[in-house]
Amino acid sequence: MPWSARCRWWLTATGSAVLANAAHPGLVATNIYHHAGPRRPADLLWTPAIRLLAQDADHGALPVLYAAVADIPGNSFTGPSHFAHLRGAPQLIDRSAAAQDPDLAHRLWATSEQLTGIHSTV
């Protein structure tokens, strides 16, 4: 059983009110896109795209805060509401089929444990 399923089982079995949710901030204009060194050809595209499409860091934090404090169901996924979920007010977002695949989640978890040498005890 993957770690996330074991945590859900433990939280449910103990009657915990803790919920686990996921969030993404969208495209946010921060220095994460900056790099040291000479300009690359991709910078010619990214710089104006970020200037035109990205939201500021304060707005990028909103989907994360929404996932943390809003009255939403556990196992929810939140992100921006506009322009391919790149910017806008936070909302609940449907997950892709791959993101909902328990077999894929188990393989990802097992691979992560193998690569890091850290094994779950839950």
C-alpha cells in the first residue's frame, strides 16, 4: 500500500480531522526562472511570456492558502482558475487520469524510496 494510502487509512482509523490536499500556484513571476550565467535562447521566449502571463507571488500563494484553510474535501487539488490554470483566483481543479492512478502512485513511491534509500515506516 502506498504511503499516501497508509496515511489516509491511519488518519481515518484514528478519527483525525486532518485533510491532505495538493495545490499549485500557476505561473508566478518570481526569480525561480532566473539563472546565473549567459542568456540562453529560451530566455528570449520566457522573459516576455512571464511578463505577460504570470501572476505575482502574492496571487500565486492563494491556491496554496486555499488548499490549506478553505472548507474543501480532503484529497482535493487546487490551482488558479484562468488561462489554463496559470493565473487567477484559486479553485478546485480536476486531476488527470495519471494523477489518479493508484498503481502509478505506488510505482512512483517505490522508485522514490529506492532512489533516496529512505523507506516509509507508516
